[in-house]
Amino acid sequence: MRGFLLNRLSQSAVLLVIVSIIGFVILNLIPGGPLAQYGLDPGMTQEDIARLKEQLGLNRPLWIQYFDWAWRLVQGDWGHSFRDGAPVLSVISRHLFATLLLMGTSTAFAIAIGTWIGIRGATHRYSLFDYTATVGAMVALSIPTFWFGLVGIYVFSLKLGWLPAGNMYTIGDGSVLNYLHHLILPSIVLSLVHVAIWSRYMRGATLDAISHDFVKTARAKGLTERRVLMKHVVGNALLPMITLAGMQLPSILTGALVTETVFTWPGMGRLFLDSLGYSDYPVVMGLLMFSAILAIFGNLIADIVVAIVDPRIRLS
Amino acid sequence: MTERSKIKSAYTRRDALRMMAIGGAAGLIAPNLLGRPAFAQTPPATPAGRVIVGISQEPTVFNPLMAHIEVDDGVHFSLFDALFRIAPDGSIQPNLAVEVPTQANGGISEDGLNWRIRLRDDVRWHDGEPFTAEDVKFTLELITNPDFRAWRTTGHSLVRDITVVSPTEITWRMEEVFAPYLSFLTETFIVPKHILEKDADPNAAAFNQAPIGTGAFKWGQRVPGDHVELVANPGYFGDGPYVERLIFKYIPDVTVLYTQFKSGDIDLVGQTYITPDNYEEARTLPGRVVSLVPASSVESIYLNLKRPQFKDLAVREALYAAMDRKAIIEGLYYGVPSLTETFMPRQSFYYDPDLPKQEFNLERARKILDNAGWVPGPDGIRAKDGVRLSFANSTTSGNHLREQAQQFLQQTFAEIGVEMTISNLPAAVMWGEFWSQSQFDTAMVGITYLIGADPDVTNRFHTRAIAAQGGSGSNNAQYSNPEVDALLEKGSRTFDPEARREIYFRVQELVRHDLPLLPLFANTSVYGRKEGIEGFVPNTNTRTESWKAADWYWAS
């Protein structure tokens, strides 16, 4: 186990370095840069732009900028946002809660519903339920979230007036109920896609498990269908889901860009898009490293959990 | 009567405003002329309620002297004060100063070099400290501090020998005569010396995240990615504020911004306002006041005159004649913007209404090109001396209205034997070096030519301002006309508005003749607010709808 962990951690470190170099280079290769936003300002002269460039250290050779950034990062300094001057870690942490709330709710919702639909679809294969679920999943996967969100707002906010038209809370309110009220529509819209994904995976995994010999054995032993399903089928079908969940961890924390835009949800997805739009290099790099670390750890944790749950796999 | 018909028939109003700009007595009359019953309601005795302004970009820079963009202005105007304020009619009025310096009142010396500003003695910072001339000196010096990430430094870099005569009087000398500086000072917010001098690095001062000003509103809090909240300053030296809370809510998508205006989540639509395609619906919304407000930017096909295709004036004239501007305005922009022949905003005192009118006439366009020797080649595209009349047009990708206008122009240009290809780029790429170093053939762009509403356009049209030729400025068309250069130099050294008007009329005539830009239309913003918000007056001489939120109040 220890050997496995050390091995994986050293692999991860190399991976992070590679990710950071590629990210840094690509980001800097994009023409324009953080000062392009002043391009149309009639009062900003070329001297003003050149002065800012020097003050931000952007006129140095790229490799020096990279090593400067990496060296600071190793020492725990993630840099400061070009836009508001705040430390990158605090910028990220201030957007994290919003995303965690939205993604956590919708993912939990999606896993619960998706798993149930998947199992039922597999056990009642080719039934009306199964067909409806399959078609529904296709529809949910193919319709853009943006459109779903706007239709949701149009129907439930503008026409019926039941739910707010976006935002995380009413400014000046901020009670738990107010948050929950605002959470309903975006989390449903967001979980539609996830329900579709989870139900498809779960259906496949369940069908796969059902076809195994140990299920026939269990049935031959005279176990009730319910017990066969719960103990033997679902348990085995859930194993690949753990890996899927591990892979989803980074997306839970890095946010849902489209949903956050439609519902003006101040989360990580918006932060990433805005930072990219303004070429806020420190924040974009910070987000990149953050999600890379999450992806690596998500997979690592999933591997460990699978090894613990599944006696056939041993880490070495 | 709609706001639009008012604007279209506004000639008499503009004339009236012109006279007032000279007389400087516009303060009381202007709000009535803008068509709202400013005095029908009275504001509450104590600040009450709140106004949520929805904006499509996020304000992030709160030190008003640091490099920032338009959307930060609303917060700056509410938290801070400048020495002077520019009124909706373009006249400059005192704010932290007690009078506007002129050569007549001795505030500016006869030679235009020595300035003396007298300041109010009743102004306090939000923390209770008195505001003095020391703060003004500190502000002007901070802007030119080489380590400080300052915003515009034009004008400020000419200031020498700043002397604090008394707490209410300050003088300085200008390195050279620069009349536009008065306008620039209307956008130069004064910051507190006693707070900022404590920080070794002004770029990282705590002040930048929780600013302290003299303005009608105090800093409340900021929820990053969501909103900025300001609270009423009861000790404000001017009139107001009348609302308790002023909130700038960031709504990243313009469609959603409009949706939240409909649903009532926001009270007032700020930048970038309501999109033209929603105008017809918006004006019928119950409980909402929607109006058209002329903006300061002019949309044009902006040419790179160093390209061989555009060196010939005949080509520019022919292209201009081949632009069906009315069809674009009516068909694509829902009739919201208005026709213009100049870079000068219509509401400016310096706008020349008598420039030759463009006429859409393909026959004439062809004739101009025929006469100039541009003959169609085998592929139908005209050429002369080995130069094909073919060029690319670029703008920010993803702007659907502009993309449609491009396609429309592409077709009419093709009819006169001109090939226009469309090559759009993401904003950060488009407005980076591609734009500033004149690497484009032509651009479709909305440009604000004036700085702080001053008519000086040296930065845009002077030969010295061609960045691609090592100059300093944004003359990205690489336009060069010695007469324009001379006029611009004269204009920036002239203080008298009447004399300046003559100068800038001539500049407009020359630019209209030379056509470095082919104007499409003068931009118009669709403003929207809830019924019941009183005291709201647009001011397109500033870059924000929230230039004077101190006057806003809810009708009781």
C-alpha cells in the first residue's frame, strides 16, 4: 500500500509539472493578453500600456515568468489576481462555496435518481419504463443546458412566478430557505444531464452483473429476487460507479460553466471563464493547478476505495 | 410620446443645450429638458430603500486611480468625487472645487500654464477625516508614481510644481498648455492621503479592497463574482443620497440581464444595457421605464490606411457609398441607433450637424471606382496597378449583430466588385496588438473618440498618435493629414469653447472628407429602470449610467 501511494504521488508530481508547463505556455501563446481590455480606452496611450506591462512583469522572457511563478507556488504563494489584486487562493476559496453548493446538491440528486433509474431499467429491460428512461436520457444529453435553463426560468420564474430567475440568494436576505429556494431550478437543470449519464452507466453495469454466474447461483440457492438484486447485483454494479465518481470529483469543484452563467451563480465555472476572458494569468493558472490536483486525487481515492471494496483488486 | 421620437426631433433641444454649455447655467433646467418630471416628486428626508443596478461585467478595481475598465466607473463615481463634474449637457461644474478655473476668473493664467484650484472646506472622508488640498496633491503625484499601476496618465504627466497654498487652495504649473486637462480632471477621483500614504506598495494597499472616499456612498461589501454593495453616506457634502443601499449586481449574460430586468430582480439595467433586439418588447413591459439614450461611441468600418487598397480616396468614397446604413440600422439593429457622419457624439457641444450626408448608391460607387481606374478582373474583383480590391474585415467574434452587418456589407460590396472577407477574433486577440499595432485590414468597431467628453482627438487622428509607426496613441487607422495635425495642436492649447468649436468643426469636415473611418451609426443605448425610481438622469459625457446615484430615490 505504501509503495503504491509513493509511486502514485511521484507520478502525480511529474504530471502536475507537465500540466503547469503546457497550461502556462498555451495561456501565454494566446495573443492579446491581460492588457487588451484597455485597447479601446481612448485615454490609454501606448506608454501607459507598456508601463503596465512592465509593472506586471509581463515583458520578461516567458521561461523566467514561468520559473518565477512555479518557485512562488512551491513556497505556497499562488500569486495575485491581475483584476482585483486579491491572492489567488482567496479568489478561489471565495467562489468555491457557491460551486460546492450547486454541484454537491445536483450530483447527490443525480447519483440517487440516476442509480435508481439505471437499476430499474436493467431489471425491467425493454419495459415502458426502460424505453422512457432511455429516450429521456438521450433528450437530456442532447439538449443544451443553456436552453434548458432559459426555458426553466421562462416557465417557472417569468410565467408561474414560483422560483427566482437565477442568483444564489436575494441580496439582503441570505437565509437557508432563501438559498434553497434559489437552488431548486439550477440544480434540477444541472442534474438532468448527470441523471442521464448515471442512469446509462448504472443500467449497463447492472445488466453486466446480472449476467454473471454468481447471480444464477444466488437465485438457485432460493434467495428472494430482492435479495439477489440488492446483495449480489447492485453491489457489483456499483464498483465501476466508484471510479466514475472519482472522475467526477474535479467537475464538482470546478463548477458548471453554462449553468452558472444562465443562473448568475457566482461559482468556479464563471470565475474560470471571466479569468480566461481577461487573461488573468495568475487566477487561470491557479484554477488549472487546482483542478489538476483534484483530478489526480479523485482518481487516487477512487482506486483506493475500489481496492478496499473489491477483494479481487489489491494495491501493490 | 416615446423617448425615441424625442431624440429624433431634438435639434431645438440641442441648440438650447449648446447655449447653456456656454452660459454654464444648465444645472436646473437640464433635467426637465431630458423629459422627466424631476421636481414633481420630492426625495425622502432620510435615505430609504435600495437600488440594484444590473451590469454585464464585474467591477473589480476599486482604487479609482488604478487601471480599470468602464464598468468600474459606476462604483468610483458613487464612492469618490473629482474636483469637477461633467454635466449631461457637457458643461463642467465644480464638485470638490468651489469654482471651475478659467482664464477669465484667473484660475488659469493667461498663458494657460499656471492653474489654481480653490477647494470646498466642508468635505470629510468616509472615516471622518477632513478633505484638504494635501489629498489632491497626493492624488496627482500618485498617478505619476512610476511604481503605481495607474490608469491614464495623459495630462497628469504634464503637471509640475504642485503647491499646497492652504488646505483649500492648490496650484500647479503645466509643462505645456493642455486645455483638455480640465475635462480629464472630471474623471480623476481624489483619494485619501492619510490612508494610502501608510502603504509602502500602493498596488497592494488594503484600501484597494475596501476604499474610502468622499462620495455619496460608502463601501459596504463585495461578494466576488456576484455583487458590490454600497451604503448611503449621511455626511455627504452634496445633495443626497436618498437611497440607503446601492448595489451593483454582476449578471454575466446579456440575455439573462434582460430576463432579470423583466422578472424584477434588478431595478435598473446598467452596462451593457438592453440589447436592441429586446427594445420593442422592453418598452411594452408594465412597470418599467425604457428609453433610448445616445451613447458616445460611433460604430464604423474602420480602415487601415496603410493598406494599398485604401490609399486611394476614391476607394474609401466608393465603399462608403456602397453602405446601406439605413437597412442595417432598421433591419438588424431594430432602428435603435442613429445615422451620423462624424466621430463626434451627437450630444456633444462640438458636434457638427452640417457635414455632407452619405447616400447609399451602388451606381455612384461603381462610377467612382471606374473613374479612378479600378477595373474588374476576370474574377469580377476590381484591381489597379496590381492591387486587388480585396480585404478582410475583423471584429469581436460572437457578436451576432455585427456578424450579420458584416455579411450584409459583404454582399453589397461584392456588387461593386469589391471582395470583403470576414475574419473575426476573440475579444482579447482582436483588441490586443492586432488592433493597437494596426495589423488589421479593416475593423468593425464601436469607438469612443473623446476622453472625458473633451473634443480633443489628438490621440485618435494625429500623425504622432500612430502606434504602428512608433507613435504614442490610438490612431490605428494610421491617418495622417497635416492640416488636422495643426488644428489638433491648436485645439489642445485653446481654452475658449467657442474658439475650440470652430477648430473641431473643421477637424470633422476634414475627417469626413478623408474617410479614415466609414461611419455606420452613432450608438444608442437602451436604458431601462423600474417605475418609481426618480432623479435618474443619463449622462453620456461619462462612461456610466451611475454617474450620480446620489440623486436617485424611490417615489413614495
